[in-house]
Amino acid sequence: MKIALFATCIVDAMYPRTARATVTILERLGHEVVFPQGQACCGQMHVNSGYFKEALPVVANHVKAFDTDDYDVAVAPSGSCVASVKHQHEMVARRCGDAALEARAAVVGAKTYELSQLLTDVLGISNAAEQLGSYFPHKVTYHPSCHGMRLLRLEDRQLNLLASVGGIEMVALPEADQCCGFGGTFSMKNADVSSAMNADKAANICGTGAELCSGGDASCLLHIGGGLSRQGSEVGTLHFAEILASTLENPVTVTGEVQLAGGKR
Amino acid sequence: MSNTFLGMPTLPVFGHGNLNATEPFPKAARRELANTQLRANLGHATHTIRDKRLKVVAELPDWEELRNAGSAIKNATMANLPALLEQFEANFTARGGIIHWARDAQEANEIVTDLIRATGETEVVKVKSMATQEIGLNEYLEEQGIAAFETDLAELIVQLDHDKPSHILVPAIHKNRSQIREIFLREMADVDPALTDDPARLAEAARKHLRKKFLSAKVAVSGANFGLADTGTLTVVESEGNGRMCLTLPETLITVMGIEKLLPSWTDLEVFMQLLPRSSTGERMNPYTSLWTGVTPGDGPQNVHLVMLDNGRTAALADEMGRTALNCIRCSACMNVCPVYERTGGHAYGSTYPGPIGAILSPLMTGIKSEENNSLPYASSLCGACYDACPVKINIPEILVHLRGEDVDSKRSKTKAPTQMDLMMKGAQWAFSSGSHLNLLEKGLPLGKLVAGRNKVIKKLPGLAAGWTQSRDIPAPPSQSFRQWWATEHQAPAGVEHPEGDQA
């Protein structure tokens, strides 16, 4: 299968290892990965902040980059950005009166998958240890991000993939379905409420005794990890793609340059 | 333009009364967050109701179908509202009721006052009602020399404490039982001084206090949960039975109801009687459901009035993206599951309608430019828990985003200096609307490493971003972006790279 990677802006710029891990996993399964060079961002920050006019060229750019027959499916290691591509792009085009863009956005949206969706529903991965050789001998807890959970209905796809990694010890996160408080510009506009939500998330994570909190959205992990780091916690955050990419021979290193969003280095 | 009154108001007619945030939400939220007792009371109460709701909802195999039905019935009602209102009026009037139409809060308050004055009474008993909170009826009546006594236990607590409700269903959710005991001891003239904070004793004290009022009141004021167009019937759904007393004992009954409360027919009530109690109190069925159709000679109130309230509802109806907010049946499920409401409480929202539904309903009814209501649509992380909990499937996150757009557009101006947020969005538009722009920007990533320094974290940023760094670090950025790695180092698919194999 020819798979187009939508890296997402935050992973491209801040967490390139997550996109590289996604490439690794897909190539390990024998698929060809392409990276449409024109891509930049899904535009969610603009839309969710009410800047529809400014969002339009961002959405148009994404649609232009991905509206080709050059690939079978597109994938992004993010529930939130995929939800934006699937649920917001048509709305932005409609609101700005661009019917042609609306139609093309629908086509791109239908071909775009979140990583655990693609792995589980399309590529038939149910056992990461056996099918991907994934190995990660650490105690890990998992935060299901809101947009993956409620807009894409990913259910336990990410968690099940993680639980099937060799050597991993998963511990349940109390109140896992509660938002971490990121919310894009909410974290700045309503910084106090956002911080209060993050503090409760951090306390729940630390209470599990896990070494790491995994998840499927770099933005939420940046938020949670940033809070843990500020508290001086030893617990870090790591995208599930990096855990799936980790093998016995080539274990993911949890120290180094841009690695965990939080924790001691 | 002529100044001559042509009999038609300027459209849209926005709502007035207690529908406004009077200070920006972030400022109010900061104050409420600092109240640790409030946080503890709210956290406990919302989690308890949340768990109860989940349990009783899970019992119904057709819950999703019920939600779809509730949504469809309400959408059909709104699409056909003028005809349904006329149908309701005809049926209600035919059975001896008298209808009054109020364009806004002021008109509604004046109508109710005149109706009470006509009875010669100076005291009224009240059934818990959001519509009368919205129009500030109690305060208005007090100015006119009429005393209104709340008979719902939680409303009584709030009224005795000279406070404001902080939740539409549990108005005193921000108080715990020892605080309630203190209020009763301080404000109830006839209370037993040995009163404890045992809930049963507190309820007993309230019951004794209210009983005299029920037996002596000649006028009652209520709201309504539903108005059934095909029969002209009004409905009040409650838990305590105080509503039933108010609706049956006095001679005069005055109901204030928003025009959106209609259902086309009696048979539609079946859907909502399953949706509402489960969503609101987490009960399979509410203890008391009162229905009345006009006047029954010789039984119950003989003077039955209904004030039909617009107060910004038609303005909300005119908003194509926002009008489903009118489908709200005031169950409060959205606020009980909201992580923002849970931490700030209802007072932070200013309006009678707090929480997620309030953050859309208030600005829809008043217009986005009213007082500080443009800060309300931002009072959400867009986590979506409210949409999942809503029994009539109001897509609250989508309407929040729509209203943020209304706010941004309302401030666009060629003459005013752009805000920090405007500049950030403009810059991001440039960066994110082209792969080569983003690539160019990402070449500056090593600069971020310099800012981060030896500890490899950024701990303090200026301006808007200071909101982030007040409680969160930012890791040092990488030496190269993914796209730079892809262009320079990623080989053909045969040579599978390991992601952490190298760090530039």
C-alpha cells in the first residue's frame, strides 16, 4: 500500500521522532511511505480560535497537498489533526463560501486515518509484539486524548496496540477520559483553568507509578509533559508510535535531544 | 430612516436581564479557582451526579435512539415554532388560561407584577424556574414591594443566603451541608437552634419553614419544562413536591415560559420523560410530574396565566449555526461533565445559564457584543464531553467555535491595532499555508535550542505565551524538523531507518 504521511505541524517541528517512528512502523510492514512536500498544518488552531478567514488558506494548502491519486490512504500520528481534516475542513470551506474546496476536502478527509485506526482497521494489526516486533520493557500509563476519543471514536485502539507490545507493563490511568486542559489557545487564554486541569491529570499519572504516560497526540503530550517537567517529576510522556517502533534490537531511547516532553534528563 | 413607530421592533431582538458575564471569564475563573472549599464541594457533587447518570443511562438499550428522537422533535419544533405557538395559544385559551406575550425581561417582569397587583397580594410562592431567574423577577418584585418566596430547597438556601444560583438544577451545588446549616441558623427566624447538618434534619427545617407559606399563599409563580401544543398543557417536572403544592393550592397561578419550551404533541412527552430525569438527576424517573391544562372549575387555581417569553430566543433562532442551542431542556448534564465548570463553578459565567450550554446560549440570546459575553465561548477546551452527555445532541463544541468566529469577526477593523492573538494567527497563517514557508521557519529550530539552554527546557515566555509557561515547560526543539530529515536522510524504503538511530 502507498501511504501518504501527514506529519502535522507540531510533530514536524517539535517531535520529528514521532513521524520517523510512524515511517518505521509502516515500512516495517512493507508499505511505501510518501511525504507530500506541500503539507504544513491542518489549521485547527485557527479554526478553534475563531479565525476562520485565516484558516481558509491553511485548509486549502492541506487539501492541495493531499488531493492527489498518488497514494492509497493518508495517515497522521494525531487524533486531533485527523479530526480536524475529517470534520472541520469542509465546514471552513462552506463558511467561507468555497464549494469546490468543500468537495475536495471531503475526498481528502475520507482518505485520511489516524495511526491506530489505520493499523487496526486497515492493516489488521492486533498484536504489536508479533506483527511489528514491538518491544518496550517499561511501566506505562495511557491518556486517551479527547478528539481521538470523542470525534474519531478510536475507543481502545491505541491502548490495545500498546498493551500488545512485548515487555510492556500497562497501568490504568484513573479518570483517563478527563481532558488534560490543553485545548489549543485555551491553554493561554484560560491559563488558570487549563493549569488546574493539567495539575489533576499530572496527579493521576504520578499516582499510577508509571515511568511514562503515552498517548496519541503530541500536543496533549507536550501539555502534560510540560506540566510534569515544571513539577520536577521523573515521569515523562511518549507518543505510542515511538513505543510501537521500539524493538529489542533497536530500543527507543528515552533520553537524548527532543525526546520526552517532560521528566528529568 | 423614519422615527415613526411602525409596530415592528428592530431585529434581532436581543435578550436582557441576567444573561451576561459582567467580567471576562478568565478573570472570574481565576477568583473562583482560588476558592478551595468551592472546588471541593463542586468536585464531589459533579462526580456523584456524573456517576449516577452513567449508571441509569447504561440501563436503556435505546438511549442513543432516544437522543436522536429528542433532537429530531426539538429540531422540528424550532422549524415550525410560529405555528406551534399559535396552536398552543388557541388550546390554552380555549381551556380558560390567559396568555401574555413578553418580548424581553422588562416586559415579562411588568406583566407578572401587574397580574400580582390585580390580586391585591404582596407575597407569592415560587416554583424553581430558570426563566424567572433569567429575567430577574424576584429582584424586580422586591423593588415593587412584592415578596417572592422560593420553595425549592436549594433555591431557598440560595435566597436565604442572598446568593445567586450556580447551577441550573442544583442551585446550591457550591454549598456543603455544614454551610447550609449555618445559613439556616442565621436566616430562618423560626429554626431550632439545635439544628445539625444531617441532611434529613436540614430538609425538615426547610419543610417546616415553607409549610406556612404554602398554606397561606394566594399567588404562585412557576416556570415550565414543557408546553404541549396540541392540548395547551403545561408541565413541571420536579423532585421535592413543593412545585405540586404551589401549582395546586393558590388561587392564582402565573407561569413564565420561554417560547422554545414547546413540544408539538402530548405523545412527544414520552421521549423527554425518559431523557430528562436520567440526564439531570441520574434518576430513572422524577418523583413529581405536574401537568395542567387551563382552568379546572372548582379544583386548583382558578386564575391561570402564562407569560410567553422571547428575551433573545428569536435572535438565537435566527442564527443558523447556533439555533440548536434552543433545543436545550435544562437538564444540566453538560455542566456536570464539564471539566471547566467542575473547577470554576457557575458564578464564573455571570449568566443565569452557566457551563457549556450557558457559554453558547447566553451570547446567542444577547448577541456576542453584550457586556463580557464574548469571553464565554472561549471557556472550553473543546473536549466534547458536553456533546456526548447532551440528551438532545446539541453540538456544543461546534457552536462554541462558531461563536468564537463571530467574536473575531465582530472585532475586525482596519483602524484598531491588532491584538497579540491577531498577530499570532496572522503569522501562523503565513507559516501554515505552505510547506516551504514552514520549512523556512523550521530552519530556525536550533535557535530555540539556544533559548532553552543547558537545561533543555524553556521555562518563561513573554506576552500571550506566558499563560503557557506559568505552569508548563516547553522542551528544547530538535536540531532539524521531520521534513528536513526526510529530505536529507531518509533513504529508499528498502533501507529501513530506525527513528532514534541518529540525532543531528
